[in-house]
Amino acid sequence: FPPKAHMEFENKKFFINSTLAVATLALSYFFWQSPVLLVVFLGVTSILMVWNEGDRVALYVFGVGFILGPLAEALAIQAGAWTYADPHFLGFSVWLPFLWGNTGLFFRRLNLFVGYLFRK
């Protein structure tokens, strides 16, 4: 891409990703008491975030967040650091891996966006 077109492309990806990240937080806030529904909503949000990224690395980033985020929380929960109001598995809710996966995708996009800004 020419520089201006590439910047517009990066802005668009960042805006979409950020909007979906905020949606992830809002959905978690409003639907945490309906775990099955929240898993569906966050699953759709995850698919949209991966699709927005458009590469295989996004799947890996999502997978790492999906697995390692809840694993770290499970260890902290087992150590007594905190508890969840509605735990389903290893002390946390079934939707939490999706939240962590989406968080990984958001931080990847943020890193790419900021990196692009400073390269200029």
C-alpha cells in the first residue's frame, strides 16, 4: 500500500478491533449471569476479531490468550488470590477464555498500530 492508504487501512483495522474489544467488555458486563448466551456472543465477537486481523497469526494469538489467560487465573484462584461469583471450571466461568482470547487480539492490534505510527 502507499503510505496514506496503508495508514487508513491500519486505522480501520484498529477501529474495528477496538470496537469489538469494547463490545467484549460490555457483553461480559451485561451477560455474565447467562454463561451459555455469553459464550455465544463472545464466540461471534472472537470470530469477527480474528477475521478483521485476516491472518493465521491472529488464530495463534487468540489461542494463546484463550489457554494461558484462564490458566493463570486458575492458578491465582487456587492460591486464594480471588474467586468468581459464578465459577464453572477450575474456579472461573466458561466464557472467560473467550475474553482472554479477545484481549490477546486487542493487544496484538494495538501493538501493530502503535508500531506503525512510530515507524513513520
